[in-house]
Amino acid sequence: MTLRQAQGRQEVFNDSPSPLLQLTFIGKQFGGLSALSDVSLHIRRGEIYGLIGPNGAGKTTLFNVITGLYQPSAGEFQFNATRYQTAKPHVLARAGIARTFQNIRLFANLTALENVMIGCHVRTNAGVFGALLRNLNTRVEERAITERARELLRYVGIEKPAQTLAKHLSYGEQRRLEIARALATDPLLLALDEPAAGMNATETESLKVLLQAIRSSGITVLLIEHDVKLIMGLCDRVAVLDYGRKIAEGVPDEVRNDSAVIAAYLGQETPSSSPHNKVRQSVSSQGLDGIDTGGGRGVPGGSAATLTHGGGND
Amino acid sequence: MPNALKKFLKRGGKHQQRLAIGLMLGALLLLPFATDALLGRGWVRIVDFAMLYIMLALGLNIVVGYAGLLDLGYIAFFAVGAYCYALTGSPHLALAFPMAFPDGLHLSFWIVLPLAALVAGGFGVLLGAPTLRLRGDYLAIVTLGFGEIIRIFLNNLNAPVNLTNGPQGISRIDPVSVASVLLNSTQNIFGISLPSVHLYFYLFLAFTALVVFISQRLEKSRIGRAWMAIREDEIAASSMGINTRNLKLLAFAMGAMFGGASGALFAGFQGFVSPESFSLMESIMVLCMVVLGGMGNIAGVILGGVLLALLPEILRHIVVPLQQALFGKTLVDPESLRMLLFGTALIVMMLYRPAGLLPSRVRRRELDTDEAAEKV
């Protein structure tokens, strides 16, 4: 059986002190624009690691670098003690990095079940001859794939619409299906790009429960999210990006009160007699809890009142 | 009506299903005799060509329907297969290399067939490799160019060494023989007299069945699912660990192999090949069969193949006599009428049935679940 079982993971995580993912001075240039510069961070095995930052801070770019969609212009990263600098997405998926997408990218015209079955592709082997002959190995493997896919659909809580086309699922179900599909690749690291975007409070709460269950099954989770409550309540450690640089990292409580972070979100403190100053200070004193980080980027020297306008999404 | 049939098959279970398949097979076996008796020998030949087109359309369906790669030069693989057999199964090579092959090369069809498939598959990879990063319109343009390159090569490779005999084409190709029975003349088998076109019909039927079988197996396999994932979203597919490069090349190669094999059959059947059989229009016709019938659905593709292969012949046999009877002369040439009808049909299809006459199983399932939802 080539399908690895998630249970076996726990041991790996206890025995290996080395971080699962280690980024060293990652940089990414798009022409003259520097989307990422000198980003270094490490993610330990078994933790839930949060990545936050204002819109355009480079979070998704970083995601695309570690999942192979972009090649970094500088630096390199190590995953599971192997170095990668220029690797194709499928190589990294095989190595154990699975991801979801910010704007859902399911296989829209295939069923929920088939979507998850495709996730099993990387851990299975049947080729053309297996398909044509449909020999014993292939049949056993096909059955295992179907079973595993059903199991995963059950796990994320969408077993009922297994035969529904992905495009006909509800928004929340589609998000969950993306997670199930990513889990089907048997990842060591599950990278989720804004999984709670567009969800209501109840859905977000059940997503939180799901992510905790995934973590306790031994899978490390990397999370980009704008919902600060979710990030703070869920993550073991959080890194903050701004203008492509890491400006803070640490446990949620540290990051929450970090002055650089507050400045990035709310704008720099400038001594002025602006009537908005008081507002800003009161927000600052609560730390990030009081705001939704999905909003605007702080304008240096700008007014905190911009916050009320900047509530949009990407 | 198809719904009633489906219900009947469902209720009846295995037995009735087998019965239905048996009946269909019986009907197919009798088809050349029925056609011969009702419409004449010429029509059996037309049906034979329809079978070849079905094989081609099923091959293209792998590339376009499963993997979603728009290929406008598919007929080139048909040409490669046809010329493979034309060169190795005719006296022609005596012209090019009189020393080496004073009598031409007369390899057995059954040796050349897998060879032709492999060579065409190789050309499929050759076409696929530089186009891996292209999609949609851009891919269509490059494949179109590829198809033309092959045709122009065939047209001009009569100098300095006369390899393809240029526009005159290669004639006197050996007929196919099955177990030392030559298929180019009437044979008596079990007391039944079988003309050549009947024999070829059965040969093509067997090959079509094989192609259908392979397509079906591929569709419901790990490879087939990976192709469909690439068709749906290439970036997501590669992020899920699918090696998109290899699987796209595989799709091109598999499709090309079907094309090459049908090409060899075509050369053996016709006994003559020339570059004009492999024009861009042919590529487009095969693509239309796939699109009209229902991309990704085997039954749909077969239906598309039958319709588009028979339509021009039907027109030719109906329109001219009809006009003669009505006006005493032919006002509209059947060829122009074919194009007119064909264009209209495509526009109507795109407006009312964009997924094809028989949409793929996904669409069907979609309708089924809608029905189920209505019942609840």
C-alpha cells in the first residue's frame, strides 16, 4: 500500500528536532518590483504557523514560492531536510507540501469525490498499462483511492455531496473540499491560503476545529489569514509580512503588541494634533484584536480613520 | 426515449444489459449486408470510411476531450501512419533506393501497424514537447502549423530522393491480410460470400471496438483523472502532485498512436495515399466530430463521427437527384450545401447544445442529480 497513513506521522515529529520548513533569505522580484526580500523563517514540525500582513504584503507570493509555482530570485529553502531552490510544484507536492488557493481552484467539472481522488495521484502508481489491463494491483489501488477519498470527505464533513460537481457545492463546502483534496496528497505541511475568507462566524469556528484536528493528526499547518481572532486563537507562532519583509515573528501575544506590526496595519505614529490621533491611540492600546487585518495598509503618517474605509478584500 | 431505455437497462440488470449489447453487436455484424442490400455496395465503402473517422475522432478525444489540449493538426498523425504503411508495404521504395529494395519493401501489415502507431506516437511527443507551455488559442495555432508542415513535407519529399512521390502519392499498397486471407477481394467464408468492403468493415469494427475499450479504460483510471485535472485547472493539478509535462506528452502520444494506427488501416484499405487526403480541413472535420458529438464522451464522439462522415454522402445522393427532379438541373452544388449546412449546424449547436449532442458523463450526472434534487 502506497498510501501513507497519517497516524505514522506523530513519531516523525517527535524524533526530528530540525524544523520542517526553513526559509533562508528568500527574495522574489517581479521585474523592478521586489515582492519578497530577505524573508527567513522556520516552521517546526507539528505546529500551526500563521502568516499575516496587509494586502499586498507578499504572503501569497511566499506561498507560491514554497509550493513551486514561483521560483525564488534569491535564497533557498529546506523542506524536511532537503534543499529546494528551483523545484516544480509536483516535486514539492511529492515531498509533502500541499496547498489550497486563495481564490478556490477546484476541478470544477469533476465531482467532489473525483477531486479528492485526484489528490491521491501523487501517492499512487498505476500507469497506462495498469489502466488498460486493470490487473489486480490496479484494482486494489483504485479501491484504496476511492476509500481514502470517501474517508477524507467524511473527515472534512462533506460526505453527502460526494457525487456533486465541485462547482455546484456551496462556498463553505468548496473550501472544505480544497482541504480534503490537499490532505489526499498525504502532506507533511498543509499550506492554507485564507481558508476562512468569506465564511461566517459559525463556519469559521468549525474550520478552526477541523484545523486543530488536522494538526493533532500530525500534519503541520501553515496558514495565511485575515481573521485575526482565528489566527490568534489557533496559531502557535505568527509571522508578519509587510512590503515583502518579515517585520515580526513570535507567539500571538508578542506579535499582537509589537509596535512595528501595529504601525504596519494602522500607520506610523506621528506627533500631530490630528483629531484622529486619539482614535488611533485607543486602537493601538488594544493591539490588533480590535481590527480586521483584511483591511487597508497603514499609510505612514496617515490617519487611522482610513481604517473604516479599508475593510475590503483583495 | 433514451431515458426509458436507461431505466429498462437499469431494471433489467446484467441479463438485459448483455442482451442489449448482444443485439447491438448482431446489428453491427449485419450492417454491411443490410447496407449492401438496401443502398448498394458503394455505401458499404462509405460506412467503412465512417469507421475510420470514428477511430480518428476517438483518438483526438483523448487529447482534446480528456486532457483539454486543442489540437488542430491531428490529421498529421493519420498521415504519418498512412505513409508508414505506404512506404513499407508497396513497391514504391524501389524508386528511392533501387539498390537496397529492388522490389520495394513488402512488410506484413501486422508488423507495420504497431510500428506506425509508435512512429506517430513519437511525432506526437515531438509536437507536444515545444507546446507544453501553450494553451488554448496558442496551442491551436502551433498544432495547426504542425499539421501543415507534415502535409507540405509529404508533398515535397519527392526530391532529391523520391521518398513520398510528392503530390502523385503512393499507389499499389499491399492490401491487409488476416490469417493469409487477403481482404481486397471477395472471399467465401463458411459458405458466405464476403466482398472486400465487408471484410474491411469487420476489420475496422474490431479496431474500433479496441479503441473504444482503451478509451474507456483510460477514462476511468488514475491517468484519465490526471488528464481531466489538467483540463480543469493546470496549476491546481500540478500543485496536487501531477507531473503535467509528462501527462500532457502522454496524452499527445496516445492520441497520435490511435491516429497512426488508423492511418495504416486507411492506407491498406485504400491502396493509395496522397498528401491531399491530409489537409487542414480533415483535421477540422475530426475535431468537429469530437465537439459536435460531445467532448470527452465516447458515445458522443462515435455519434459525431457517424453523422459527419455520412452527412456529405447523404447530401450528394439526395440533393442532386432532388434538384434534377425539381428544376431539371443542379442549382446548388452538394459540396457548397454541405458547408452551408455544416456551418449552420455548428452555430446552432454552440447556441443550444454547447456540450455536444451527447454530453459527457459529467453533464449527464449533473442532470441526474438535478432530477434527484427535484424529487426530494
